[in-house]
Amino acid sequence: MTDIVEHQVTGLSLEDKASLTSGSDFWHSQAVSGIPSMLLNDGPHGVRKQPEGGDALGFGQSIPATCFPPAVGLGSSWNLDLIQTVGEALGDEAKAECVSVLLGPGINIKRSRSH
């Protein structure tokens, strides 16, 4: 599959490649030269999908979904099996809602300053 995608992208014009980084609307990518539009979705703790005609910012209703623990909590558990299970469940829920790209959950990077 990766070879097919790489071949498709390699054959695109510079303009088409740039179009892939832009949206056709708030939640969909541009469709270009044989690459269909993709539905993107954010979380950050699960699959948050708005119904057709819903508001883009999500102040209204969302389609019901599982709310998983925040990434910082999962990371703090050091439980790789649990994190794998949550990732697989996120993928399953995204697939069930026809979501092509899940933009969350994010990874929290804790920073400290040394003096």
C-alpha cells in the first residue's frame, strides 16, 4: 500500500502536492489527481466527529464516542500494552465513522528549565 501511495504522490504536480495540505472545508482535505478527499477528525481523547451540517467548532452535538484517558495519563502509566490497546480502539472507532485521519490524541511533552 505504501508503494502505491508513494507512486501517486511522486506523480503529482507541485500545485497538487500543495493542495494536499489544504482543506476543501473545515474537516476534509482537497481531492487531487486520483487521491480522494479525506475526512480528518480531532479528539483529543477520542474520535470527535460532527454530524453532517453540524457546526465546525463542535459547540453543538457530536456523534457519540468513547472518551479515553488523556495522553499524559496513559504515558504516565508506562503500560505499553494499555497504550497499544487504546490506539487500536481509536483506530477501530475512526474506521467505523469513516474517518481517514485522526489528528489526536496528542502527546504531551513536559518541559523544564534548568537554571
